[in-house]
Amino acid sequence: MVIEPHLHLGASTYHSGLDIGAPEGSKLIAVTSGIITFTGFLGGGGYTITLSKDNMKFTYCHVSPVYIVKKGDSVLQGQVVGYVGPKNVYGVKGNQYYDENGNPTNGATTGPHLHFGVRINDEYINPLTLFD
């Protein structure tokens, strides 16, 4: 499902997931227990962490490049898995994203925030359907 941007804090284009404005350094919490299956720079998502459990994948995008988890780690629900990253990042080979001043950004972003995506069987869903 593609979530309409006007519902989610000012996204400038249609995209799957939920944008949550937060200051750089804000804690990112594991929404479930599972395994970290990806950490790295992921194009428009910038620095990214993926947490997997069964047929579900939870993706935290635009995170700090100073990872506190690594691929293969088991994490518990409620555990801090990372932090909201900075707007600008430097030295990322192949990064095609830049701000209005020509500085490289943490993926397709205009400022610090979390882009949170949820996939079930590799199909994106609206993350809000999982929470009361």
C-alpha cells in the first residue's frame, strides 16, 4: 500500500511507509523481537536498519551511520536499535542525494526524521494498521 504523503508529516512524494519528524539522535526502538537482517546505506532511504521477524520486515531509514546493531544480531522488543541520523552525511560512495547547498544528504531527506516501513511477505503495508 502506498501511503499518501499529506497524512504523514510532509513527505514531498508518494512513498510506502511513515515519516516521523524527530531530532537527530532520537532513540529508535525495536517494535518486535527479531533479527537484524540489514545495516547499510540504501539509496533514498539513506543509512538503514532492517529488523526481520517471520514474514515481516521493519525498516528504519535515515538513521545514524554509527550503528549499535549489526546484521545477524538478535534484538528484543523495546531495545534501542539505533538513532535518528543527521541530514547530511559525507563520504558515501555513490550517494546521489544532495541538499539545496550541494551537501550530500542521508538519502532522500530534507532533515532529520525516521522513515519507518513495514513489509509482510515483501509487500509494503500501512504501518499504522499494526498499532492501536
